[in-house]
Amino acid sequence: MFIIYRLIGYFKNKKINILDIGTGSGCILLAILKELNNSRGIGIDISYKAVQVAKKCRDEILRIEAVLADRAEAETEKKSIAK
């Protein structure tokens, strides 16, 4: 958690884009975006179930997109979970 606090402190008043690879439920990305009001994030995971959980968790923060993707494939199969 220490690195999250440092990240938030450094980027507090800045507008950044965050890519969370292996996002799982998206809780770390969500925690960061709750503090960085000007920023947006994309969470990527290979697990369809994890992306579905991230979608449910992100309902309160609409600055996050959850994507199903396999980083090992040359052409990534992508299923956007945006509204």
C-alpha cells in the first residue's frame, strides 16, 4: 500500500491515464482513482469473471474501463465492459 500512497501524493492534482494489467477485481485501480479526481484508468485481465467483478465494482467511478484481454496473444481479443 505504501506505493499507492506515494503515487497518489505525486499525482494528486494532475491528469493521468493509468493502465492496470492483471487488474483482478480492480480494487487497487479504483482506490487510486478515488483520490485522483482528474485521472482515468483501464483495467485489463485475462479472466472474464475478474472483469465482470471489476465492472460491478467500478459503477461508482465512471472513469474506469474494464477490458478482457490476453497479453500473450498477438491479436488481443478484447471485450469492452463499458456502458
